[in-house]
Amino acid sequence: MSDIDPYQFGRMVQAVETMSDQVAALRREVDELKGALSGGKGVALGLMIAAGGLGAGLSKLLDHLVK
């Protein structure tokens, strides 16, 4: 490690620690989203996504038929 400047090494260690904290925070958020999707909120979200997809498909079909 004599080739690495101590200042740069310190910055790299700090960056790794920051990234570790961010990964932990993202992991918590993903776990919360998984919980929400497995509950009643997930059903509502799925229905909204399905309704949007069906609306877009119907709109595309009607647009194609009209032209």
C-alpha cells in the first residue's frame, strides 16, 4: 500500500463507507416495497398498472381502426 497516497486512500475508504450506507438504505426501502406489494397496497398498485396497460392497448387499437 505504499503506492497509494494516504489522503486518496482515506477518500476511498470514506467513499466505500458512504456507498455501504446507501446500499443499506436502499435495501430497507426495497424490503418496505416488498411488504407493500404483498399486502393490499400491492393489489391496488397491480390493478392501476393493469388498467393503464389495458387503456393504452385499447387506445392503440381504436387509433389503428380509425385510421
